[in-house]
Amino acid sequence: MQDPPDPPDSESPTLADFIGTRDSVFVLRDPQLAKTGSQARAQLRSLPFLAQFGLDRVAHPGIYDNGLRLVEYKLLPNEDLRANGVANVGFPLIHYVSQEMLTGELRDDESVYDEQDVVRRLLRKRPDGVPYVIVTDTGSPKMPRHTRKPGKSFVDEFECTVVEYKGLLKRYLQYNLDSDLPLSSTQNLYFHQISAHHKRLGLDAGSIPDLFDYTQLPADSPAWDPIYYLIREDADQVLEDYTERIREALRSWTERGPTQKIANSMLDMLEWVDYEEERLDAYRYRHQEDA
């Protein structure tokens, strides 16, 4: 597995330049994708990092789309790729697929997640030099129907660079952000961006719940964005248990620890403004004037 060079090329915005490679197919290893059942969460934690490099077309299982997007992106559900093929898929592309999804070992009541044929076709279809980022839980993803030699993976057949997500994020933070959050608390760049923003303003920024204390937030804090998103997504407030709704919305983005506290803070603010965007605007900016 390739270790990225140090320091990164901060003048170039491409992922390849940051990693230090001429390849355009990347296997980004994030062990979080291996977790299933009640442990499955934070599968999309790498997406805010990848979005920094202009990558916004994303394929992932529909179950990851829980009604909250911490970054904007164009979604291609993996289920649609299996059903409809890849003829109309554009690149650059980020593709979230675990080893169990590749081999069909992951299944639920509705689907068998067998992505081997899809990934193989995308690897062949991709135009030269255009990024295809495969986020998975292993550095040697295997597709046994297509790679028949025991122990071999598609990285032995296609030119690609294998990197550890945690190492890339650590390096990005070292050279680009002064976050007060320890990497052990979250590997989602979005939360580190908020921490760095709040730290510059002299606010508490060392824990994730601190970042969502809406009684203290400056008007330009990125932490306001999810509140607007939730209001727009659930304008009719049809769900009775809104706390559960927010917890589920955060599930694909957050590791286990802080989710409940973030959900409580968001719910308190939503109830305070009665789920109305105009009232949220008024509170957000009046609060800063009164501070």
C-alpha cells in the first residue's frame, strides 16, 4: 500500500496531486465500510474530504442516503447501477462498495449486494486520466468471478493507487486546517472544518457537541447548514419521532459517540424556530447582533 509523499502539493487541487501519483483510479481504504447491522455508520465520512477535490458524482447504496447531506453531490444508487447498467454513468466518480458488496455476501430482505460486474464495467468504461475513486474496506478488493487467480484482486490487473483514508485525512488536516478535534473523535472532515472555523473565533471547538451549541454559534458557522437542510427536506413534519429522524439522518456521517447530542441540539433549534426557515434566519442573525 502506497504511503503518500510529504508534504502535499498544496498548489494543485486534484486528488492525484495531493496523493502524489499519476494514476487516476484510486482504492481508498476506510475500514468503516466493513461494519454491518447496528454497527454500520459513518460510511460516508470520507465524502467531505473527497469533495475538496471537486468530486461530486457519487455511487453508494441507497441505504446510506438518510435524508441529510453534509456536502452536495449527485447520487447514483448502487441498486440502479446493478439494475440498469453503467452505459450512462459519467466520470469522475466516487464509488462506495465494501468487499462483502463486491462478492454478494452482504444481503438484506430486499437486495443481494453483488457489485462485481458493475465495478468491472466501470473500470473498463472509465476514460483515461479521469478519476474513479473506489472507497472500500480493503486494500486488495477481490472480484472472484473476474479475477480467478487465488489471492489476486483487481489492483493487480488495473493500474491504480491504493491509499489509507485516515492517513490522507491526517495529512490534509496537518497542512490545511487548524482543528481542535482529535482525529480519534471523528474522521469526517466536515466536523474538523467547523472546529477550525470556531477556533479562529475563539469559541469552544474541542468536542463535536460544542460545535452544535446553537446558542453560541456565529452566523457564518457551517453548523447552521444541516438545520436548513432538515427544514427543507421535512417541510411537512410528517414524522412523529423527530429525534429518531435526525439520528438516522446523521448515521451515515458520524461515528457512534456524539450522534445523540448533535440530534438533541438540532431538534431544540428546530422546535425553537417552529421548523420555519424565516424564523431560523431571524434567530441566527439576531442572535449575533445581541451577542
